[in-house]
Amino acid sequence: MSTAPTPALQRATLSAGYILAPNPGPMSLEGTNSYVLRAPGHPTAVVVDPGPADETHLQALAGAGPVELILITHRHADHTAGSARLHELTGAPVRAADPEHCHGGGAPLSAGERIRAAGLEIAVVPAPGHTSDSVCFHLPADGAAGAVLTGDTILGRGTTMLDYPDGTLGDYLATLIRLEQLGPAAVLPAHGPPLPSLEATARDYLRHRQERLAQIRGVLNRLGRDASVGDVTDAVYADVGPSIRRAAETSVAAQLHYLRTESGTVG
């Protein structure tokens, strides 16, 4: 009887590697990067975002241990569906900002908390915007400039969808400014390849968001300030395919909400 090969751990930084989950798609890119963190030579590990409930993937994560702690960047199933099973396999508690996704006695994460596990200091950075419960994990001693696990707040390729109304653009812009201030840390995203500089990437994301807002202001000036989400999406995201149409509409809804309420202006 044939068995699937054990997924390989890919090295990202001195203290972080990841195992790619088998869940590729329009929103998840190649799949979810489930990170395994440990200081060089340390006997135990921390897993971030176990990913889907795929047994081969979860067995590979458990085998990269011993795992002492499981952390979650946000509530979406492509990050959390396997977390209860990974707790069963390893005995490690699961901690997330949302208590619903904590298991095995793991306490909810708090903003600014500094976790010490697997020989590392892991700072919890609040990052609402993609979802209201999103957090990033800062490894200040991982390399010369440190590293930040960004979940879906910053991706390795493309840009992030805001899960409006749970995620809002006002929160997201504030999060990007907060991340930019962490400097040129390595970016360890949950989807797509690692990137060299959080500061530069966050600045690019901010620029992109401002360009999109300018586009939408222009559309509202043509169509009227009460234009529908669908009409604005047709104008701004005319080239998107059906598989990501809903994501585009959700993004437009978040931007319209920002322009009509949070920013106090539509033009």
C-alpha cells in the first residue's frame, strides 16, 4: 500500500521554518504556510497556524516537534481547522485572540504580550483589519532585523482581502502603520513566499490602499455617492475572475464604508 510522502519543512529564517499545507486556491495561493518555530538547537517547537484538518499535514507538524505551544494568527478555517487535532497529537495548548479557537487550556492572546517558548521571545502584535481578531507574531531576535509572522495581514504575493464587516479598512490602515514601524524585519506570511522587509512591504501596501481609495473616489464622482457595491466593483475590479469576485466585492464594501463613515469624505 502506498503512502503519501511526508511534507518537507522549508527553512525561512534561523528560527522559523514552514510546512506547506495541501490547500491551494485563489485565496490561499499555494496553500497555508504552517510555521515551526524554535531557537537553533532548542529541543521543543512552537507551531503557528496548523492549517486545514489534513492528517498527513498535521502528522508532519507533530513530527517536527516536540511541540510545546500552538499559536493562531486569526480565525479563518484554513488556519484553524487542524488546531484541535494537532493539540490531540501533541498535547500542546492552542492560543488565539478569539477564545473560540483556544484548546487544551490555552489562554486567549493579549495585545503586547511577550511569550517565551521554544527558546524564543514571541511578541503578540495586534493586527485587526483582515479580521477583527488578527494578530502578528514578532520574533525580535530572529536575525539582524528580526522576523514577523504576518498571517493574512500581509501576503507573500498580491494583497489582502478585508473580511468586512468583521475587518475594516480603518483598522487595517492603522495595522499597516504599526507594522511599518517594526522596521526591515523578514516577512513570514501565511500564504506565499517570505519577503525581505516588513517596513518596505507595509509601505507598499499602504500606497496600494491609497491608490484603490482614489480609484473608488473617482468612480463615486461619476456614478454618485450612493453607487452600489456591485457597480463600483464592476468599475474598479473589471478584470477579476469569478473565483475572486466575492473577495473583490467584500474589499469594495470595506473601502466604501471607510470613505462614507471613517474618513468622513467620499471625494
